[in-house]
Amino acid sequence: MRIWRVGKAVVAAAPAKINLFLEILARRDDGFHELETVMVAVNLYDTVELTATDDGELHLECRVPPARQARGLRDGSSRLWVDLPSGGENLAVRALRLLRQASGTQQGASLRLTKRIPLQAGLGGGSSDAAAALLAANRLWNLHWSRDRLLPLAAELGSDVPFFLTGGAAVCRGRGEQVEPIAGGASMPLVIAHPGIGLSTARVYAECQVPPCPLPAREAIAAVRRGDRRAWARSMANRLSEPAGRISEEIAALEADFRRLLGQGYQMTGSGAAYFGVCRSLRQARRAARWLRGRGWPFAVAATTVA
């Protein structure tokens, strides 16, 4: 995650992620699922900007891009952010509050959050914002905490938040909080699309059956290490895709368009609702995004994976 200073502010670029592989291993007694997933960061970013305040309070300002100004958006795409929490329930604000409590600092912060990652997409936007807030506040407040010291706070905030403290590519286990980075790999061009409606993560997991013989993640891990596009396509799997398609006709329709567009090397990310596909080049990814927008999908962009 990139973090830099602009005057008195600390700014972080919070990336989205895709799940190249996601398998459900078991149901846990705490209500979560035991899973194994391979996640990779991509260059679709929210921006988290923190400025110190004298009043010791936490303030939040949220911004979303107008459709006519944001890359890859059509008119009406503002509904992609309509449920964005704008108060204390926002995950980035919760991250700041948690770090204040854990560190004992009395300092405050003004948070300006610019959203570009759609909500309820399986792209991890909220989790990435929370991780960015932890890292930015750690610098703003001169706490000098190591990332290992921040990890328990990240795990408390959400299953995907620890991944974003590390970024790049990783295999994640447990409920997602056990992160093992994957070294190597090349930048991979992608097309990412969102159908304009969100899915409840809890409902998707509730509809998912634990397989009797879970798939192993080793092929996906090896594909990321090699940076091989064909290996990526062969190793893709997401146990949540099928129940998500049952729940939502829009998800099923988006999957059908990806099948028509790419034939293979595509799937849903996380618990939905976004799909992504691996492309031969960034030029092909841009053409694919234009085609998907022409099909009426409100959000479709070309992107690349990032180390």
C-alpha cells in the first residue's frame, strides 16, 4: 500500500483485490467459515487522506466520483456507492477509533475518503480503506507501530483487512486473517465489472455448501508465483460463485457475458457481485471493458495486478 505526505496530511492509496481462488473448508463454531483463498491486489484505488485535528475527535468526509468524470462509469453508476456508511459505522473510522483506544493517544483526525471501488463487490474496498486508515494514522500520530503490531487490530476489524496490510499477493486461511505472502509473479492485465447491485456476504455464505472434498490452492499459488496467464486461467475457482448466481439474476447475466467475452479465465471475486477476467494485454482489457459497458453494465474497467 502506497503512503505519502502532502503538506500536513498523510495520504494512502487503498487498492482493491481479487480472489483468484476461494474454497470453503468447514463451518466454524463462531459462525464464520474456514477457508483458503488466494488474493491479489489490483490498481483500482480508493484514497484515504488524514489530517490531524486539535479537538481530539474523528471526522469523516466521503466523496464518490461523478459518472461523467470517473473512468469506466456510465450514467446512473452512483448507485454503486449509495450505501456507503458516512458516520462512525464506516470501517475506516472504526479502524481509527480502534487504534486510538489500543495506543492510548488522544489525538484526533479528519478523514477524507474518496471512493472508486464499488461497494458489495467482493473487491475488498472497505477492508482496504480500514487498513489504509491504520497505516496512515500510525504515521500521522507518530506511533511507530510495526505492521505485526497492527495485525491484531486489522483482524478484529474484518477478515480481509490483514491482507491489505501486506498487499501484493497472498494465500489467506482461517476466516481470512492468516496471511502468507506469495513472492514473485508478473503484473497481470484484467477486466473488472460490477452489475450495479450488491450481495449480502452473509447470505451468500449461508447458501454455500461445504464440499466433501475441498479443492487445494496449490495450483493457484504456483500460477501467481510464475505469473503465467494460462496457469491463472486453469487454477481459478470460487466456491461462492454458484450460490451467488442462484441468488441474483444480474450475477448470472454478468457471468454469461464474461463467458461470451472471454470463454475462460474469468470468475466472480469474493462473495460478489463483481466479476473479473484475465486478458492477454491491457489493450484487450480496455476493449473488454468498453464491450461490457456497451452491454449496459454500470461499472467496467481495465486494471492490472500490483506487487
